[in-house]
Amino acid sequence: MIIIALLVAACGNTNIGPQKTDGALSDSTTLEIEKIAQADTTKAFRMLDSLYERGEMAAHTYYYTRARIYQGTVDRLLAIDQVRRAYETPYVQQHDTVRAQVLQWMTRIMLPVGDHETCISHAIEGIQLSRKLNDPIMEADFMMLIGMSYYDMGDKPHAWEKMNEGMEKVESLGSKPLKESDRTKLATMALTVATAHVNDQDMRGAFLSCRTALAVLDTLHSGNADMLRGQTYAMMAGVFAKQTLRDSADHYANLYWQTPYGKQNKGQRLKTYFKFSGKYEEGLQVTEDYLTHCRQQADTINRQYVSLLHEAEDYNVALGRYQQAYHISRRAAIVTDSLHAHDMRQKAMEYAEQFESQEKDHEIQLQQGRVITLCVVVVFILVVLVILSLLIHRIRSKNRDLQNVISSLEQKQKIVEGIKPVASLQSQNAENGDLQAFLKMERVIDEQKVFLNPKANIDMVMEQAGYNRRTSTRLIQQFASTNTRLDYLNQKRVEFAAHLLLSDLSLSTKEIGVCSGFYEDSTFRRNFKKYYGVTPTGYRALHVDVEKS
């Protein structure tokens, strides 16, 4: 959606949610849990649940923190649900300041979902609260949110009416003494409006909004201010490049490179400038440098990585290097497919914690069932022994019935011998049924590619295929060439990696390891050698040489 592109382009990595609270929404404990969630969301949720169940965390703080964790995993629908629960708690409803903060954040994260009527309703309520709290900066932000909602709906007249009202407040407040955090918020709003002007091809409006952002940031030299100043210079360079004003475009591009943000960002913000200035070689070099940086970190192979691949593809096309463009396009398609499979797995992971609890309860029930079964068997054996004792006593005491008993036993023996072929047939049918179950499990796992997630819960994987821990283990040991379920998943990953090694030679072994579900490159190489007897590089070299010969 258009408004998402505007918001991302204007704000970059700036956190536009509530930056500071009065301690009612977050504290050192919740911030520490949010850090843990970056590596292990399941552990973070367990800690939150434990604190909440013991009464050591208020309901509004609990739901608010869960929402922030979900937003960190880019699961906006769950984040919206949790922040709405926080908003509905009595504490938030009774405290206007906290209520305004929650309302502001909830409106922002709802924008990308497309429920614009609700966003506008929340923003109007936020304007009323801002005026009641005498907070003109928050009021201006809510006006911008209304404008962005209208813009995304395609209602440009109402959108620009509200965004211009917000800009008037930004310009009037920019000349007043303000805190650094308030100035950066105002600059972010101006940069957002500048991006909207660029999208509407209004370069003059974009230039004026950028100039307002620079005026607001004039006295600031902090990290956030330097970042916003660098983003503004990059946008102005792109605006002048679109107007073919080469000298002005080069001037602002040089200013961008001189900022700490520009040096750290290494030209990533100058994409528009490179494109419209015809500096394809420079743009390609910046893109390839960042791609090299991404390849060194497995957790950066994401949608941004795919976007960079497409940028490199466009630059190669502009330079007439169609062969390189084709190989990059192929790589982007493979990584995109892997990311799509990851999104499908992520939804299943939401139920992993619940499944684990159910599995524990199931184990307890099985244990209780075993005890009951054992007791029943013991009682049954005792009853059988008593009956046998009475029968033997009767046989010994009544010698005259011995022949009848022997005859009866012979008849039973014949019946048993007649049943044996039927039992053998039933055993064979049972084995065939197990084989069909194993093949079905294989087909489900291969179709969903659940094994491509390096953090996949093994029990969850088998549950997705329709089998519990006991059944899946038995089927794997009976029909697969591995002894454990983990070895079975690793074998699937290695087979997928072997296919990629030969199907696309432009992918590095590290990229193939990540796409195949291995988080660590060393783990990938060790498992690959375990199943194929050679390293991934050796495997590729061996088969490529064979094909050439």
C-alpha cells in the first residue's frame, strides 16, 4: 500500500511508537523481556505469562508488552489484538496520558492492515485527548495519521487537508524551545509529508517539507537528529535528480555522505539519486556491498535482502548486463520461496507453546493409563491362576472326565491352527497401513517444507503432518533410514540443499544453508558431510565436473 511505502521511506529505522512512558506501560523488566524476545519469543511469552499469573504484572503492561513483541515479529494482527486489550483495561481508560500513548501506537500499527475507518476514528479521539492534555505535538501527529489514512484510501483532497494542518503545527512549533525527542518527532512528520509530495510528483512541495525538517533539526546533533538529517539530504538529492538539476543533486548527495548517518548507511538512501543521475555503476556497487554484508549474517536474509537483489538486478539491466541480471533474478526467486515457506511455518509456531503443554498433559494421561492397565493385567492374571487351579483340581479329582478334556483341547488346537493364517494376513495388512501412514507423513512434510525453518519445533512439525510424537517416532524408525526425528528432519534439509547446490550455481553454500533450514553454517556442513560423505563445496565441484566431462 502507498502509505506504508511513505511511512517506511520517511522514518527509516526510527521507532515511531511511544518512545517514553511514565512507567505505567513498560519498565526495566518488560524491556529486558523484549530483548529476550529478539532471540526466543517462546521464552519471552513464558516469562510474561508467569509474571502475570503470579500477579506481579498489571494487565495493561502485560498486553502492551505482548503487542510490542508481536510487532517485532512483524505479526501486526496479533500485535493489534494485544494492544487493543491493553487499551480496554480500566487503568488505561482512567489515565488520559497513558490512554493517549496507547491510542497513538495502536493507530500507527493498524495503518498497514488497511482498517482506515477505525484508524481515523482512533486519531480523532487522540486529537481530543491531546487538546485536553495540552500536547500540540501529539495533536499534530494524530492529524498526520488521519492524513495518511485518507491518502492510503485514495482520498487525496482530505489527505492533504489534514497533512497541511499538521505541517502548519510543525512549522509553528519548530521555532519554540523543545526537547530533543519532540524535535525529532516533528522532523519525522515533515519528512513523511515530503515523501508524500515525492509520490505525487510535487517536487517543490517535497523540497519545502525537507527544508522544514532541516530547520527543526538545526540545533540538534544527536544520533537520531543526524539520522533524520542524513535521510533529508538523501531525499533532497533524489528530488533534484528527478528534476535533472545535477549540481543541486550532487550538492545534497555530498552533504549526505558527510553526515554520520550517510557514512554508516553507505549510500543506501541515495537510490533515487543514483537512478535519476544515471550513476548506475555507483548504485550497483552500493547495493552489492550491502548484499555482501547481509550474506555474513544469516538472520539478515529476509525481505530486505530480496529487495536488494531486485535493485542489483535493475542496475545490471540499466548497464546492459543481462546475464548477471538473470542470475540475480533466479537467486531472488529462490530466497523469496524460502521466505514464503517461513511465513507459513510462523503461523504454526504460534501454537507451539500450547501444543507443548497439551503434549505434557497427554504424557501424564498415558502414564496414568499404563498404571491402570498394569493393575487390570495383574488382577486378570490372578483370576486366571485361580480358575486354572480350580480346573486342575477338578481334572485330578474327576479322572473319568480326562478323555473329554483331552478331546476338547484337541478341538481348540485345530481352531488355533486355523486362525494362524488369518492372523498373519492381519499382521501384513497392519504393516501396509503403517507404510501408507509414513508415505502420507512424507508427502505432507515435503509439500509444506516445514523443515526449512531452523527454529522449527520437532513436535510441531510432526503435529502439522498429523502425527503425535509416539507415532511419528515409530514410523521413522520402521521405514526411514534414520533413528531419530531430528536426524530425519536434517536429512530432509540436506536433500533440499543438495538440490539447490546443483540447480543454481549462483547461490553460495552459506545462502543455501540458510534457505535449507540450517541456522549455523558449521551445522549445515557437518550434516551434509554425514549424509553425502563430502562437504557442500566438494559435492558441487564433483557433480559439476562430472556433468562437464
